[in-house]
Amino acid sequence: AGQDTSVAEEARAYLAQFYREKGAPRAFEVRWAQVSAELQRTGTYVQTYDELSFGAKLAWRNSTRCIGRLFWNGLEVRDMRHLTDEDEILSALVEHIELATHGGNLRAMMTVLAPANRAGEGPRIWNGQLLRYAGYPNPDGTVTGDPMNVELTTKALELGWKGGARTRFDLLPLIVKLPGREPRWMEIPRRVVREVPLVHPDLPWFASLGLRWYALPAVSELLLDIGGVKYPAAPFNGWYMATEIGARNFSDPYRYNMLPVIAERLGLDIQRSSSLWRDRAQVELVRAVVHSFERAGVKIVDHHTASEDFVQFAQAEQGQGRCVHMRWSWIVPPIGGSATSVFYMDEDRHPDVTLKPNLFYQPKPWTGAA
Amino acid sequence: AGQDTSVAEEARAYLAQFYREKGAPRAFEVRWAQVSAELQRTGTYVQTYDELSFGAKLAWRNSTRCIGRLFWNGLEVRDMRHLTDEDEILSALVEHIELATHGGNLRAMMTVLAPANRAGEGPRIWNGQLLRYAGYPNPDGTVTGDPMNVELTTKALELGWKGGARTRFDLLPLIVKLPGREPRWMEIPRRVVREVPLVHPDLPWFASLGLRWYALPAVSELLLDIGGVKYPAAPFNGWYMATEIGARNFSDPYRYNMLPVIAERLGLDIQRSSSLWRDRAQVELVRAVVHSFERAGVKIVDHHTASEDFVQFAQAEQGQGRCVHMRWSWIVPPIGGSATSVFYMDEDRHPDVTLKPNLFYQPKPWTGAA
Ligand code: HEM
Ligand code: HEM
């Protein structure tokens, strides 16, 4: 009773792939008999740790917007599906931050919380990333901090968070919500949060800008979808590619918008766009990011190396007889495009096809839509 | 007899658009009666100058890979459909170079030669652009000049061209072929060719690299397709966006590959890609291009200005109730991507849809395929 055809189809297809890629295609039938019975009975099924963990790796491998996929098979998956209490979950997230940061030698890691129920409801993490800087709107329309997080900051304050010291780099608390319950939040203990102050290899004044960024990019708003089972809270991290911080977070006009400030300090003519002040400021910003992370002993990759790695990933995949799908506009880095090898990958031969398992956008958690 | 349905359909659709956009939709019926009779009789029809010229403008407006489209309505169209003699054609191309260069104040221009016949054969220009630098292969596998033009250079030499002084910047002769005849070539008179030696605003040694580029980017290998009539030779030009020269022609490893040389002169560490030597060399190269063209009084646009112009184009089009189609990967400039406004245009809302009239790739002329 109650079996959802598409769930069964997805389960079947995933399990077949699982056993095929594990090199044991004949083991599929036995497991499928089990799973289809369980689906008949309950409408869903409980994945084994191996099924979960391999599915998470495939979700990464299938992420067409990710340039870091060479390392897909090295993902460490933490099974936290059994946690039912907010405090336990919040602790598990703090533990994720600590284990994945790994003293600066970052490890690619995912922590999987309970799957969604048949109504599509499951645990949600309200933070877009586990580590996020608050954005406080000012009366004059500017924002102190990261404008991207103004809404999340408002939510946190509404839930009783007192706000931080109102610097540009106040860490937001973690917020978690379970179905049918109120959201719960906690401050992240400072000791688990590694941050890197930005300095520049050649420009001493750069340090006085007072910029810093956190070491661990851990995306916590995507839905992990494996074999017909949906996990709305499955935060994962790799390590940063320097352009993400230098050429987006600090560059974008609707983020920290630092290019004009840096260009002026560089003495560039910001009246004429043909002085290329934006491009020059951006390159110095990204240089500062790479240099600062390396100096601090925090793992980071530059966009040239990441591009080479991605080309190697594509070759390895093709060697396995698999197609490589990509969204060109995300894979090509935001600066130095034509100086990277991925720029020359043919979009038409690598279309943006969404395979499952995968990681999907889902409605903002506070909208109430499951 | 002999009417090709799709030709009639395309003719009808184009003429309807022509009169609609000209604000005289009721004039359509009379013209369509004429054209459909002509199509019945001959299988094709002769476009009026206005139909040709507006069609050429629409072909530009519909070019999804072109960032320069704000100025589509200012295209000057030269009607050279009547030329049947190679010498006359070669002279018309030389004249195009001279008129379009316009003493450095470049004008967007197109010269349309005769359409293809019913077998799909028409005049072809063998040069990918009217101005092209020769590429001479050396015994050690390197190329003197532009590696992109090695094949064209070989063809020119086979046709009896003696080659130039074997510099990196020898201009190739123009080569034209009419259906059923041998290709004919001529040297381009030096006096019509404007070139710009590259110097850098701050780096005196840059001039000693001996780099130069021509002022006029005139693409001559695309097929112009208007209302069911195909023009295989319709060279057109705008003016350069500086990144085309600095961040592609001189940067690409399979073109002039100048980044390592420039990075070394800049004293950068080219052993570590994380020094961002490629990005830094590229920015200086593009700065040199903008500066040199401006200094020489030759019209050029930087990628920030071009991006703003394109956003304005998109707004104007939407204001007219038309959709803007684009190929994001071509519209976003090859350096400083995220520092330009076009980076933030949503690919999904501006898909790469090919409307007609348009400009199309066609088989290399020397393959014999029409
Ligand atoms: C190991 C180092 C990694 C690197 C260097 C890397 C790099 C990147 C970069 C540069 C982006 C584009 C980000 C942006 O422009 O906002 C991205 C996106 C993405 N990556 Fe990775 N990544 C890594 C690990 C991972 C892991 C472990 C996963 C999942 C298990 C993953 C899945 C994704 C997904 C789903 C996106 C798209 C995110 C979105 O749409 O917001 N990546 N990655
Ligand atoms: C007026 C100044 C113009 C500017 C600044 C401009 C800019 C550009 C740029 C930067 C590209 C990409 C080139 C590349 O990466 O290889 C491009 C492509 C293109 N443009 Fe324009 N353009 C201009 C005028 C024109 C005109 C007059 C036409 C046609 C009438 C045109 C049609 C095209 C087409 C068809 C392409 C694609 C070419 C290909 O696929 O090789 N553009 N344009």
C-alpha cells in the first residue's frame, strides 16, 4: 500500500548503479527484493551506511556547478540520521565544523541528518552555510557585514539571538528546525571556528583593511537526493577556491563591495573603467586570499590548479565511460577565465544535465514550504 | 514550379517582421504577393536594399555571442550583390577596410556579396577575417606568427603568394573564390591597413616586446541568412573589445601565448600558479591594448563599458517587448568576469535561442562543401 512509483523507480535505479559501480552487480537482486518489500510496506526504505555514503559521493560527482569534483570519492560521510533532538543536532554540526576544519588541513565531509517524511518534511538548517557573517542593515541603507545574510540575521534576532559586536565579521548562530517544532539556535563555540585575517604578499597596507574570512565553506541549505530518499539537511564542505572569497564575497557589489576601496589604495584611476581598476583590484584581492590562507596553514586552492584538477576529473570520468556534465558559467572561474583550462571545455559536449543522486536547491526554510 | 516551402516560409516571416518593425504592417501584403510570385517562378527572390540592410541589422541583433549589440541599428550595409568579377570583389573588400577603419574612428559596416544559388554555391572569402596575420610553421614545431592561421597561410602559399617578411605580423592576402572558378588572391594595400603597436601606460619595456595588432576586426567567414536568402560572403566589422586582443589573441596558449613572457618580464613567479602570474600578465596585456589604441586614436571598448552597453541593449530590447537571447559563455568577457555587469545576467532567462535573420558558421571554404 502507498508505494510511490517514482520513489520505487529511483530506488531501483540507484541500487542498480550502486552495485554496478561497487563491482557486485549480482548482489543487486537480493537487496532490491528487500527494498521493494520495504517500499510496499512503508512507502520508503532505510538506506545502509554504504548506500548513503556512496550516494553522497555520487551527488557530489553529479554536481554540475562544482569545479572540485576530482576528489568526489574521498568524501567522508557522517551518518547522523538517528538524531531527533535539536541540541544533539546542533552539537553534531559543531562537531562537523571541527572535524572538517581539521586544524587547517581541511577534509571534504558531509553530515547527513534524518530524511524527509512522506509529507516532505524533515530537519532544516536555516543557515545557508554553517559559518556565515551577520549582515546588519543601517538606517542609511548600507549594511554592516555580509549583505547576503541580512534576512538570516533578522531571523536570528527574532529568535532571541542578541547579535554580535556589530563588526563586519560577526558569526551568526546555528539555527535548526525540526518538523512541527520551533526553530532552535546556538552560538558556535569560537574554538572550533578557524578564521584567516587577510594580508597581502607585497602590500603592507592591505592588512589595515581589516578583512578576514572563515576557513570552512560548508553549504547547509541544499537537499541531498539519493535513490528516492530526500535529506533536507546534509551539510557538506570542501575547501575554498580563492576566487570565491576574493572575486565574489569581497568583490561583488552586493556583498562586501571592496573593489573601489582597494583600487583607491592601489592608486588606480577609478573614474575610467578602461584603467581596468576593477580587474587589478580583484587580482590583488585574490592574491591576498591565497597568500593569507597558505601563510595560516589553511588548505585552499587557486583557480588555475582547480581548473587543471577539473580537467583531470573529466578525463578520469571519460576513462570510466561516463559523461561529464557541467554548467560552464559556474565552472569557469570569475577572474582570469581564458587563462584557465576549463574555459576551453566545450559547453555543447558537456551539457548541464542533472543526474541523480544530486544536491538540489529547496525553498528557504522559513517560508514554511516543505 | 520548384518552390522550396521553407524558403517561402522564411521569406514570409521575415517580410512580415520587416514591415511590422518598420511600422507599416499593411504594406506587407503587396510585397508578399510580389515575392511569392517571384518564388514560384524562380525559387528565390531579390531583396530590396531596405530588406537586405534591415535584415543585416537584425542578423547582428540576433547574434547571441555578440556583446556589442547595443549599436545594431547603426550598421552600415554596402550592397555589392552585383559584383561578378574577382578583381571587383577584392577591390570592394579593400574599400570596406578603408571605409570601416575611417581613419581610426571605426564604423560598424557590412559588405554583402551575391547570394548563394539554388545549389547553395556562392562567393566565398577564404580569410576568416579580412585582416589576418600569417602563421608559418617552423621545423621545431613552433609557429612564427598567428598559429590560428597556419592553414590559411598554407593555402595562400599554394595559390602562389610568396609570403611576407616572415615576421610575427605578416598580413595575409585576401583570397576570394567564385563558384566553378579558381580562387583569386591579392595583397592588401598597406595604406588601408591601420595597425597599432602595443605600448604600456606604466611599463616602458613593454614596447620592446614588439607586439602590434590591426585596428579592424572584420569577420568574413560567416553566412548571412535573411528571409530565406543565404549570403555566404558578407564580411562585417565593429570595433575591438580590448580583451579580444589582450586576453585571447595574445594570451591563448594556441595563439601568441605571451603570458609566460610577460609574467617573467613582470618578475612574477611562474612556477607557482597561485602567484596568479597568468591573471596579472593578462590584465597588464589588456591595459596595454586599451592604452595603445586610445593613444593611437583608434576606437576600442573595454570590457566593463561593453558590458554596461550590453545591459542597456537588453533593457532596450525588453522595453520593445522583445526577448534577449545570449550565449553567456561568450558574452561574459574572458577576464574580470565577475567584475562586469553581464556576469549577473541570468542564463536561464536569456537562453541561447537562434532567431533568423542571423549569421551562421559554414564549412571551411576550401573543403569544397558548399
Ligand atoms: C573539495 C574541494 C571543493 C572545491 C574546491 C569546490 C569548489 C566549488 C566552487 C568554486 C563552487 C562554485 C561556488 C560558487 O560560485 O558559489 C562549487 C559549487 C558547488 N559544489 Fe563544490 N567544491 C568542493 C567540494 C564540494 C563537495 C564536498 C561537495 C558536495 C559533497 C560539493 C558540491 C558543490 C555543489 C552542489 C555546488 C553548487 C552550489 C550552489 O549552487 O550554490 N563541492 N564548488
Ligand atoms: C560594434 C562593435 C562590436 C563589438 C564591440 C563586438 C564585440 C564582440 C565580441 C567581443 C565578440 C566575441 C568574439 C570572440 O570571442 O571571438 C563578438 C562576437 C560576434 N559578433 Fe560582435 N561586436 C561588434 C560588432 C558586431 C557587428 C557589426 C556584427 C554583425 C553585423 C557582430 C556580430 C557578431 C557575431 C556573429 C559574433 C560571433 C562570432 C563568432 O562566433 O565567431 N558584431 N562581438
